[in-house]
Amino acid sequence: MRIHHLNCMTMCPLGGSLMDGHVHLLSSARLVCHCLLIETDRAGLVLVDTGFGRNDVRDPQHRLSPLFRGLNRPVLKDGETAAHQVEQLGFKPSDVRHIVLTHLDFDHAGGLDDFPEARVHLLAREREIAALRPSWLDRQRFRPQQWGSEARWTTYTPTGEAWFGFESVRAVPELEDEILLVPLPGHTLGHAGVAVRTREDWLLHCGDAYFYIDEMNVQNPRCTPGLSAYQTLMEQDRGLRLQNQQRLRELVRDHAGEVRVLCSHDPHEFENFRADPRWSRTARPSGRTAAPVVPEIRRD
């Protein structure tokens, strides 16, 4: 298995360090859309989230709401779409056979129709709420214009196994227990983490369960004021969101050698994963080495 960490669109909201914690206060912040492209041994290419898509670049006024174009200020460039990056790696978009979604927000599902051969996997609750779009904010965040792929969606109910203390975890059947949907509701009611079993450990893509790298600081968790406010704006269940952030910190504390976590939008976390030598070994194995034992999905 090879894993590629992709930034599938840069966003430049106002607020500088109040948003990303690093740039000058009067500068635009920088956020990423951290997606994974996984070369599996048997199931072809798998994407975890898509970021923005090519049609978002071509027609943002129709595809994206004015609210979030204004708040997030995405730099819409074809070169940052997942489809372009897949092509740059020597593949065709049709080589992507599966897309596993953390949730259906506009900045996670915009590239669905760039991959016409892919089956899309998500939690059933996410599809249900996104289709209803009961509130004004839901109608801004969930954009059916991006969902030309709905006939190819497979949804999963919240029943399954236990995994490192998380309940109702579902393996994607075609992916042989190597990619799991881990319910992490709060940001949206059907939000999920996506766990990927590597040769050394598990990689848990937490989507928008948290936004800032220091939120996973076990001793002193913190978030920037801007991203804290944005998470509050977007949450569908505050209690569940905060509860799952605490559970993720406990996961980091108790299983640091077995599971690594990442979120969708922190640029420094993204760069850390790009530079991490453990990722390099996972992504580009050479020679024949014994595979370490990694935990199976297990029952309590």
C-alpha cells in the first residue's frame, strides 16, 4: 500500500494568526484540504475525501455558496484538484475505484464527479441529513450540485465492531478491513473518521472532528479563536463534537504508537505528514521486510 497526502485546495480566510496561528495578524490565513490517495494492493486507487473539484474551479458561483466563498476564500486552481494530482502521479481519474468520505460538506465532496468510475462510501446518517438540508446553513454547506455520483453511493448504518474504544466501526467491504469508517458525529451528524491500516500502524483521518493541530495536545489542548468560532458555527451537535475531540485526545495519549491522527485543514499538520519518514516508508516501500503486527478491528 502506498499513501499520498494531497492538498486539494488552499483556502485563505481573513484573520491571519487568529485563524491559522502562524501568519501575521493582518495577512490572510492559510488552510488546506488534506486528502489521502491510497494505492491499494487489490482494490485500485482509493481517495479519502476529494476537496474541491474541477467543476468548482470552472463554475464556483453555481457550485459554492456565497457565504463560504466569502468566509473561506478558496484559491480555485485546477492544479490543486485531486483529479489533476492523480494525473500528475501517472494515473487516470478512472483509476480511482473508491472514494471514502468523512462527510458531505462542499470542501470535502466537491470532486466527486471528477471520478466517474468510483464507488462512494459514507455513513447513512450523513446522506440523510445532507439530502434534507433542514436549515439555512445546511443549504449553504451541502451542495447537491456537486453530487452527480449519487447512483454510485454506498451508505453504512451505525452498527459494527469496536476499534480502540470507538464503537460501531464499519469496514468498507471491498477494502478487506484495511479502510474503516469510524463514527465521529458532531461537526455533522453523520461525520466519520476514516482509518487506514498501514504496514506499521493505523492512520486516522479525522476530517473536521478538529481543525487545529494543538487541539490534539493531550496536556494543553487549544485552538485559535478564528477556528474555534468557525467550528462553533458549523457544528450540528456541540456535545458530540466536544466529546469526540476528547476521545481523540485519549486515543493519542493511549495509543500513540499504534494510531496517528490528522485533520482536514491544518497546513502545518499536513506538511508534517508530507515530511514524516514513517509516511515515506509506508508510501514507498523498498526491499522485503517483515510486516509488523498491527491490531485487528476487534470486539469488546
